Amino acid sequence: MDIIDIAFNRLIGLQREPAGGDFTVSLPAGSQYHNHLGIVHAAALFAVAEAASGDFMLTHFGGRAAEFIAVVRRVEMKYRKPAHGKILGRATADEAARRELAAGLATKRMLAFTLHAEVSDESGAPNLTAEIEWFITRREPEIRA
């Protein structure tokens, strides 16, 4: 699965950023993302943050993504400054948290995992920062009769 292929992300025009850059997903500049003040709408900023965190999860599940169900459980966000133009998102977790995720996926049926997400416009200054907690559970194996 690719985060870009999720129906909602296609609807809003989410795009993948080139590999190796600081950011993984983006929305292009466009007035369809503006609020009544002519700046990027808070919901568009959140959508990019959530998609970036989902992309991080899919990347770190690797080929095992089909074994799990992951959904956003809790979000704490701070809007920092108005965004203009193209907006870019990324999610990060430190090395210890990534090791904890890998160990949890190997040994637990359910776990929670929190990522840091950041959304910036092309000026480079953060417009939104968030802590996004994912609830992850192992899929039940199919029973074939």
C-alpha cells in the first residue's frame, strides 16, 4: 500500500515528495486549500501531517503491513504560523522509538506508537507540529474451512 493511493489522499491531491528529501508528502499550492483568510486551511495542514505519519508507519512496517491494522488514536497539534503555497509533511521518531516499534510488532498483539509530525510551507518554517499516536493491532489470521 502507498499512502498516496488512499482514497481521501487522492481526493485532496496529496503528492509524494522525492525520496531522500526531508519531507515525504505534500499538497500543491492552490486556492482550493485556502480558508476565508486566504491562507492554507487548518484541515489541509492536519491532513498532510496525518498522511506523513501514515507514510512513516507503512515504511517501517516494511513488507509486513498486511499483518496489522493501524489507526490514529490521538493527536496533539500546535498551529504555529499561517501557511502559504505548497505545504510539505514529514514524520519522525528517534532510534529508540523505532527499535521499540520493531520489538512491539514482533512480540505484541496490540500496541500504541507516537510519532512527531511537522508541516511546513515552502518558506521552510514549521506551520504545524503534532504528536500523533497510532493504535496498532495484529490482524486475526484467516480461517479456511
